[in-house]
Amino acid sequence: MTLPALIPWQDVHARLLVIFPEGTPDRAILVREMTARTIFVALYIGAVAGSDVWLAPRHVVRMSDAQAARQDADARATYYAVMSAANSPSPPGRWYAENTREPLRDEVIRNGLVPVNAIVERAGVPTTSPKGRYALQADFASLFRPGLQGAALEAEAAEWRRRNMSPAALARAALVRASASTSAANIMVQCPGGPSVVLPPGPSPAITKAVVEVFAPAFLGNPRVAWISDSASKAPFRDPPLEKALGITLDAATLLPDVVLVDLDPPGRAGEVLIVFVEVVASDGPITEQRQRALLDLITAAPRAYRPQDAAFVTAYMDRGADPARRTLPGLAWRSFAWFVSEPDKLVQMHDGSTAARKLAALL
């Protein structure tokens, strides 16, 4: 058998960042170093679909830098044969501890590479069997051949995603890339029923634009924009007539969030208005319980004496798989929402049961 040519596992890692761009579901798993090393070892032993060579987690766990540097065919074949034996030794300098096999198998392979069709699993092997059962799909393995780089790599990666990833996953990644492409120039935000606002370039304004132009029409009955601010803007946008009608003074001294929307005709609530406080998170600063309480104090102290149910709280992210969301979601306030630019028709509700003791079926 002719073994595939190798590139260093560090280069495998760099290519994974291209193959699975920002916005790809479960990207954090797909681009981690352990994933890159798993792919390198699969290539090292020749575990590519059609070769009848199969990868087991122990092949990855027991790889070492010294072994990885031995790339002649005999050394690679010997490593596969020795490590495939039931009582194979655990060599010094191995990449991972022996107890890492299960998380590598479950997280990297079964929940990462298998669902995106990067790895095929051999059927008929009992769960308790020490035999290898995984192999790289041939077209995925081809993305790691030496010399593939730059525009050629991007083109082949895009074609691989088109053939192997679901339409929803592709759309999600495309939305994130499109939003990222606007971050190099001033961003024009068109307010529903109002003027346009120019924001400086950057990731936060890109999310703000999506909040105003996509989120507001999708989730509000008759949306208006009362306030937009950004840390790089010299002055916030505000709508004084709307402010006056609401009876609420909006200024930076009140520590307002990035966007304040108003639904003039909230569905099912005739004659009422809904004030929607939106915090844009490109790095930090979600709607926490402390933040929520401060904003509720602001509206309940207004002349109209708004009720808590007259306000909604939303934290907007670019993508739920990206670091800002993964890091800050645990701190979101109950009775608030999370919205993601990459999945614009979805909304996460932090339901606390305070409005009604509803059963799960009532929330579906």
C-alpha cells in the first residue's frame, strides 16, 4: 500500500481553520489541536477509506514527536502493526495519557469528524473490540496533501464543504463570513421606518447591523430604533421624538446597551409597546442579571411606570460556536434571550418560569 504524503500536524491544524471557517457548527471541536493530531495520525498509518487500514484512538494517544518524525514507509507500517496489537506497549513521550482515549473518540471523532463526513466508521466492530474502526474519507484526506495552499486550498475546501456539509451548516458559515467581510469598511445600518446610520468598521457594528436589519423585522411587530451606540462611535444615534413619546431619557450616563429597539405593535398585546434592550457581544458584555435589573429600574421609574413585562432583553452574538458566546452564555440573565447572526431565524430563551408554571409541552 502506498502511504499518503505527510505534512506536520501543525500544518494540518492551520488547514483545519480554512476548511472549517467561522460559523461552522461545532467548529471549536473541528479545529482543535487534538483533531489535527488525529488527522495526522490517520494519514501517518494510512487510514484512508478504501485502504482497509483503520484508526483506533490508541494510535493517536501513543504517537510521539519522535515517532512522528520517522516518516519512512517501514517506520509507519511498523508503528501501525505494533500499536494495533492487543497488548501493545505505551511508549515514552506519547502525546496523550492513556485515559484520553474515550474523550478523543467521543468528542473529536464521533461528535466532530464523523458528523461532517470527514471520517467513516467501519461497521460490524463490537464496541468493546480493540480493533480500529475509523478512516478518513478520501476527499477529506486529499485536503492535507503537501503543496496545497492559498487560493487552491480555499477553493478545494469550499468544494468539499459543498459536497459534504448540510445546507444549514453551509448557510451558517456563509452568514458569518459575509458579516466579517463588512468589518473593513464603514457599515451602513438602515433603521426600519427611519433613517440610516453609519457606524465605524468592526465586529460589533457588523452585529449591530444584523440586529437592526434582520432581528428587529423578524421578531418585532412594528419595530423602531430608539438608540444605537458603539464604543468607536463619537456620538450615539437617538430618536428624540420616540424618546419623548416613551417618556424615557436615553443617554450614555444610564449605561444603556448597544441598541434599544421599540415594538410599537407587539403581536398579541394591542395598545402596548415593548422596549427591547439589546447588548451586542463581539468580545464581552452580555445582558447579565445585574444589567437587567438596572435597565428595569430605568423604565419602572419613568413617568409611564412601565412594568417588567414591557421590556425584553437580548444578547446578540455572531455565532454560538464562537468564543464570545461560549464564554459568556453561562452569565446570561434569566428571562432574557440570545440571538445569533449566523442563525437569524432562531432565538434562545432563558425561561425562568416566573410568568407561569408552564410544563415543557407548553414551551414547544
